[in-house]
Amino acid sequence: MDNVGIMIDWMKKNSVRINQAKFMTEKELFNK
């Protein structure tokens, strides 16, 4: 796999994690 493919794959994985973390913090803030 070339570097561009690795970067895109990494960004996809991290964007999912970031979205999950954002959703969790929003839920926590909403519950408070």
C-alpha cells in the first residue's frame, strides 16, 4: 500500500473515533 492509501485509511479510522468521542461528550453534556 502506498503512503496516500495509508493516510486515507488512517484518517477514516480516526474520523470514526473522533465522531464517537464527540457523540459521547455531547451525550454526557446533555445528561448534565
